[in-house]
Amino acid sequence: MKVKVYSQKNCKYCDNIKETLKENEVDFENIEIDDNRDEWNEITRILGLGMTPTIGFNDEYWVPGRDFRGPDELIKRMEYINENPLPPLTDEEKIETILNATKNLAMSLNNLNMQISNIHQKVNQLTNPTPPPPIMEEEEEKDVVEETTNS
């Protein structure tokens, strides 16, 4: 298995990932992004984001938070793919994957927009409380009558 770790100097999370790979005897190539700007710029252009550590594995690129939540999950994912390899995607499958990812992103953005709207409504309710409803004339007269008879 050929693994590339795109990392930065002084990145503790990068160091944790590399240490976990070593502990699990995963052979990897460490690529410092500051020393390999052209390659890193190409990776970020493909991914649409530049986050370290980015893991290159089996012609895919994985980033933390999106593809794995921590070093142990990364190892488990790599082990699973090694035990259950998938054939390379055809160009048609790649296009369908991109379309599905775009649909998922649109759905997530729509859900986020709805949540923000709900929060906005609640903030408005807290900052602009509605005044109590006006007292009807009959109720006012009733209160006045009760006050005078009770006195």
C-alpha cells in the first residue's frame, strides 16, 4: 500500500497521524507542503481545500474531518480498504460520484439554511418580545365593576 502524508512543520495533528502510522507499521512517504508547493497546489486544486494532514492512498485523497476523525479511524479505514479492495472507478462512475456529492452538499446547505432561519427567529423572539394582547373593553368594565363592589 502506497501512502503519502502531506503535512506541515509544527503541525501536532500531522505528527499524531504519522506516529500512529509508524505504530501500525504503515509504510508512508511524508511530504512537507512547504518544500513541495507545486505538488501541494495541485492537490488542493483537485480537492478544493487545503487541509493538513492530507492522506494520499490508493489514488484517493483523504482529509481530517471529512474522511476520518482521528488517527485510529484512519488506520481502520485503510485496513478495511486493503481487505476489501474496490476496482478503480470508470469515468462515468466518477461523474456520478461528483453529481451525488454535489446533491449531498446542496441538501446539507439547505438544512443549514433552515437551522439558521430557526435560530434567527428565536433570537428575534427573545430580543423583540411580543406585547401582551390588549384587554377587551368588556374585561376592563368587569374589572372596574369588581373593584368598586369590593371596596
